[in-house]
Amino acid sequence: MSIAEAHDRPPSRPLLIPPTPARPPNAMSTLRRVAAVRRSTFDGWGPLVYEKDIIKGTFLGRSNFILNAPDAIRHVLIDNYENYTRTPIGLRVLRPIIGSEGLFLSEGRPWKYQRRTLAPAFSPRAVSTLVPHMHTAITEAIDALGRDAGQPVDLREAMQWLALDIAGRTMFSFSIDKYGPELRAFVIEYARELAQPQPLDLLLPLSWPSPRDFKRRRFRKRWIAFVNHLIAERRAKPSDGAPRDLFNLMVTARDPETGAAFNEAQLADQVATMIIAGHETTATALFWTLYLLALDRPTQDELAAEASSEIQRAGSPDAIEVERLKLTRSVLDEALRLYPPAFLIARSAAAPDVIAGRDVKPKDIILISPWILHRHEKLWREPNAFDPYRFLTGPPPDRFAYLPFGAGPRVCIGAHFALVEATLALARLIQKFKVELRSTEPVLPIGIVVTQPDHAPVFALTRRDG
């Protein structure tokens, strides 16, 4: 019997309430709200959004709706999903780094073609063939962290490098150590200088380039040349024809209806999307999970016991069965609830509609925020508390109250891959190390691109085997 099956959360153990940003007043002027959102999206949401089912507002002359009612969310993401497209500001900000030819930003028939074509590459069976790549990267990360055990460590950076290594190995079957610094430089440059919308980004039609768009275009030219260089190096490797990595799976993928393969532009955008979205969101999830476990030592020790038991049963760390790590997965699920890396789903109405009795006009903006939804007073017991046992022993949450990967036809295609990767990494890290937080300053989440920490706290790792 696993640790997860053995017992519920001890009733005498107090729940951890991690620090959160102060909530601003419900009523804010447009200028003040714009200034707040540029610091962090969370700073623009007052207490009311965590209590009401639907909040209607106006911004720059357009109506916007924040949806917290599961039935309303289902309507937008499933029942009438074709009526709700990417917002102009989302397209303007994301196209330079993940492209318009890839799965994430395409719409209509091109999206359906790509989704059908890529789906087999992310099936549980296909992901299982990539697990050895994950274990190789995790083992090397553990060895590197072990060499500095007891010393101050930046786990935010360490998890970014681990997730990037996993992304490189699963995509190309080789470590991208020599490209890692350049790739991280691209990500940091874009996040700091180009990802935050400027006033003209919001005011100008999408077809009119803003001053910031010219910088984004120059970035795009350099970035896609870098991605194509990675693809060229992978193509130069000998292949026995078997799908050994995601690149193989994507190159050999064919539309089940037409037999068409990806063209070069689509392939480059798919690679860029998988590397950028995959490694940054997984690194963020692992960082917040380790932070929570550093604050909750009893849960950390229980997770270590589960991982040790399963490794002993399997015979070696790289033979561990992810499906048996019940408590580990529940801890990760709860961290994703409190700190969803993708904190906002924004859609623009293409045609008139009615949502929960409210009229929606074309170009109205629909906002579904996992950050708000996962902390909503009506949907969760003690919503601001860290309690992984809610996923272990209680009834599952409503499908449209818990959206770390979205929902519906456009649910994140890499969700299973990400959960397997993060669960294995978390189990093996905690089985090997005690994680201690050395910083005393509270770590506050900010919403910029992903749910990131406001600063990189200092941790220390101590080997559990001495």
C-alpha cells in the first residue's frame, strides 16, 4: 500500500497558507488598471472577482466578461468554442516567438489539420517512449545539484535548466547544453522587453504594426534562424527510421484524412512552441511545487517516503512507474491549482452569443483565469490553502473549475507529457534531497507571461542519504 493510500491528511496538521499579492480595490480607473496590469495581471483584479460567477466590465470601449461559472466556461471552451478566437493582443504578443503557423495560434481548418496530425505524437503510448530521455536529464540535474548540496541554490534557475534539458532531449535526442544559454537569452529578452503589451499594442488594429511590433519582427528573424539551426543539426543525425523523439514523431506525422505532412514553416513553429511553452511552464510548476514543499516539511517527507518506496519496488529510479506516485501527483495538482503557470485564457467573440443569460457582441472579450477560478470562494474549500489531500481523497473538482491545461478541443496537447515529466522530476528530486528555504522574504506570484515569482529565493538542498 502506498503512502497515498495509507491515510488522509492528519486532522491535527494545520494547513499552509502561502503568501499572495494584496488585492486592489474593486473600483479602479482605466489608467490605474492599465498601470497595475503592466506590473502584474493579478494586480488588476479586486476581491469581487473571487466571489462572483460572472463579472462584466469595459475596457477601451469594449465589453469584457470574467467567467467563473463552470457552465459558462463549458459553453465557451466546448459548446460554442468555434465562436471564440484568439484576441488581437494575444496574437500580437505571441506570434513573434511561437509563430502563426503552429498549433497554438492557428484557427479553423489549419488548426484542425495540425491537431489531428500532432495528436498521435502526444498520446500516452508515444510519451512513454520519451520517458528514458526524461530520466537522463533528471539524473544529470540531480548529480549537478548534489555536487553543491548544502550550498545556496537558485531552484527557479535550476528547474528552468532541467525543463530545458528535457525539452531538448525529448525533441531532438541530444542535450542542448551548448545551445542552452542562447535559448534562455532569447526567452529572457522576449519576456523582459517584448511580451508586455504597450498602450499602442492595445489601441491599434492588429493589421497596423505598433512601434513595439518592429522590434518583435527583428526578434522573430533572429529567433526563427536559431530554431532552424537546431532543426538542421537534428536532421544531420543518422536515423534508423524509428520515432525516437518528438522531432521524429512530428516529421513522420501525417494528417489522418489527407496524408499531408507539415511544411517547413509549420514544423519550425511547432518546434518553437514545444520548446518555449513546454519548458517554461514545466519549470514554473516545479519551482512553485518545491517552494510549497519547503514550507510544508511534513508533506515533503511523506512525498519522499512514497518516492523511496516506489523506487525500491521498481529496482531503480529510472524504472519507477509514474502512475503509482499518487501523493506526488496530488502535490503537483495542488501546486498547479494555486500557481497555474498559464494564468489566463483570453478569447474574442466572432459573432453574437449568449453566455449565462448575458448578451455577448462580436469583438467582446471573454476572460477565463485559472488563477481566479482556482481560488474562487464558491468553488473551493479553503481556496488559498495548500492541501494536496483534496485531490487524493476527496471527490474530483468540477472539470471546468480546475483548468491548469485548459479544456475542450483546444486543451493543451502536451498536458500528459508535462504531468509525466513533472511528476517524475519531483519524485526523484525529493527522494534525493531535503529542500529548505533559506530566504525569509515572502515569495509573491506575479502574472507576467507565466505565474512567476517576484524574486528568486535562496534554497538549500541536503542529501537524504547523508
